[in-house]
Amino acid sequence: MARTNSVSARPSSTLRQRVYEQLRSAIEQGRLRAGTRLPPSREHASSLGVSRNTVLWAVQRLQAEGYIEARVGDGTYVSQAAAAATAAPAPGLVAPPRGLSRRGQLIAETAARWRPPHVAARAFRIGAPEVATFPFALWDRLARQATPRQRSAGAQYLDPAGEPALREAIALWLWASRGIRCDAAQVVVCSGSQQGIDLIARLLLDVGDEVLVEDPGYPGIRASLLGHGALARPVDMDADGMRIDDAATRWPAARMAVVTPTHQFPTGVGMGLARRQALLQWARAQDAWVVEDDYDGEFQYGSAAQRVPALCSLPGSERVLYVGTFSKTLHPGLRLGFVVVPPALVEAFAMARAITDRHAPGDAQAVLARFIAEGHLLRHLRQMRELYQARQQVLINALADATEGAVHLLPSDRGMHLLYEASPGTDDEGPSRKALDAGVMLAPLSRYTLQSPRKGWLLGYAGFDAAELAGAARIVGPLLPR
């Protein structure tokens, strides 16, 4: 390895940041090429004139960001994925502006790992719900039913934790729909699940804390954690979800695990009961937190008796924070979600919400409370479950027709997208770029991995009618390997 410059003495937090920046720069500029083996930490620390812990912190952060990878029993290497990404940066990405704080740089740099889409949804974009048939007229009518006194009250500064009527409606809904017993006072209203994750990271993690994340998993979660200086530790997935036993051995210092247990994003597997219990036991033994992101848990297509309840509903789930959103069940433009937290943490979460943006809009909270309490949410979800299940079958049939039966998507009893997995080593980025050029949003599975070699494509179907799905399938079909 090319010797990096020695680092002058300075406070430990600044020193380790400088070592991290030097290593990252060497990778990004090509001085450390893909496959290069880093020297042992003691040797590296000696060459730089710093402590071994300083080097370990820098290496662990680079590993969490995907720049390097550890091979069991063989050392640490510059990853192929990092080298490819730095050699050909995505269009429009620029270096963070000068003058940002260290935390500001961490936040700004998340753009290199996660770019939330802000263009109109097209097939097969994942996470896009049906919005054309949303009952906007009903919503407007509920808004007009507010009395002048209620409107005046909603126009004032409000409780940062959320309006009491909405928190009560959410608590009752969670018990009826997801089996979660919680008091309304435990519900903190926020602007969707992403802000919920941000609040959790700010309040429960310190810089350098390790967090177990699913691999493959949602980049927005990792971006939030890394932006707060936490270290995202990738954990392999199997047919029962996160492999918590392996994770506990590999990352014994982890203080949190973030999971999508009902319908894992993006693989679609459900976490079995034994694995759920093992996760809760790990949290108790480690005095750690579990964050349950139930992003599309409402979309289970069997009977109510067959639906899997939330992890948070199990006995012994006192250390679970439940994150929910109305972006999928209603529409993302609403910008309302919530976090269910232990009673002792409510005040801290409310104050963190107040510091961020004071509170959610009062009129939207009031209408949503009535929408839930009067049964409209239940009716809307029943319609969407039927519609999404039908659209899933349309997608399966359309892709089979477009490939003359060569591609068979496996049906799922939950969720808003399907996964078509390919063998490791497949180029899943190339077909996705060609699809996008033709007007189809086909997400490659590798875009959601850290160290996992899994490849494939994600096909969202929820927000698109039969004609859109069939047209997109005809474009994508010839691009997929048989």
C-alpha cells in the first residue's frame, strides 16, 4: 500500500477524522486501487504515528460506507464497488461546499449514496402508491367540516408531539391493525418515516456507535445513520430476515438494529417468529435498541387472521421503537408519519421534533384524525389491498408474456414490489440504465447492498395501471437475462 502522510498531533476526534479523510481520498483518487489489501491496524498506526484505535475508527467508518470490505481471516481490502463508483461518479454529484462543519460534510456526502427521487413516478418505480384514486373529495369534505373555532385552534402553535386527536386515532388504529398496544402519549407525529429515523439517530446514538442494518437494505436509513456519525454494520439476510446471531458475533458492540421485519426491504422476506424472538433477546442482553420500520406492513393480502402482526406487538418488545408512515397507505405528499417510543423518551422526542420544525401542520393532522376515526382509512386500505394484489398478478403475467415464459416472477402475499433475482456476478446496472433511457424505472438490487453480492431487479407495481405495467414489461423483458 502507498504510505499515507503522517498525521500531526491534535485532539483525538479530529485526528481520527483526518486519518479517515486521507484513506478515503486515496481510494477516491485511485492511489489505493480496488483489491488493495490494507496493512494490519497496528502496523498502519505505527506508520502514521497515531494510536491503533484511531486507525480502527477510520477503517470501520470506511467499511460502513462501502469503501473497504473485511474478508474473514484474510484482512481488509479496498472494495470493488467503491472503486467503480469513484472512477465513474454519478452525473450531477459535486464535492460538498467548503465551510461545512464535520457533521455538515457527513450529511452533504450522503448524496453520493442516496438520492431520493423527486420526479413523477413511472413504472416500475418502487414505493410509489396508487394516488389517482385517492379520495381527495372526501378529504376536502372532512376539512370543510371543521368549525371556525377548530380552524383557529389548528392555526396556533401546537404540541410538537402531535395533536391529541391524531395520536389517539393512531394508537387505536395500531391496536386494531398491527396488534400494537400503546398509549396515545407514546405516539410522536413526524413528517414520514425518514424523519422518524432521523429523530431516533439524533437522540439515541453517539458518533462512532455501531448500528446493525440489513444488507440488502434501504439506503435512506443508512444515509441518516452515517449523517449522524454512526457506523452502519451490514448484516446478511436469509429466508427469515436479518441473521441476528451472526451479527451479534461479528459486531458485539452494536447499540442498535434497524429492521423491516414484516416485509423486508428490498428482498420481500418476512422475519419468522424464532428470529424475532432472538432479535428481542439480543436487544435485552445488549441493552440495545431495535427500530422497526413498518413501511408497507399494511399491505398484506390474506385474510385479517393471516396477517403478520408487528414485531412491536410481541412480549418483551420494550426496547423496540416502531416507525410508521402514511406515505404508502395514503400518499407521500401528505408528509405525515409517526414513531411509537417508550414513555420515558416521549418528552425528548417531542423536543427534538420542536427543534427541527416545531410541529406538523395542524389542519392536516385534524383531517387525518377524522379520516382514521370515521373508518375511511380502513375502507381505503381494503380497496388498495385488492387493487395491489390484482396489479401484482398483472405484472407477473405481463413479464411472462414479454419474455415468452422465460421470466417467472414469484408472487408475494404482501408488499408493493417484486424481486427478480439474478445470479451473483450479473450486471444489473446495465439493464437498469437501458430501461431508464426507454422511460422505465427499473431499480437494480445491487444499488441497495453494502457487502452483499446479490444481484437482480425490483419491480414496483402498486402505483401503475394494467396498461402501464404491460407497456413497461415489453420494454424490460428483452433486457433481463434468462
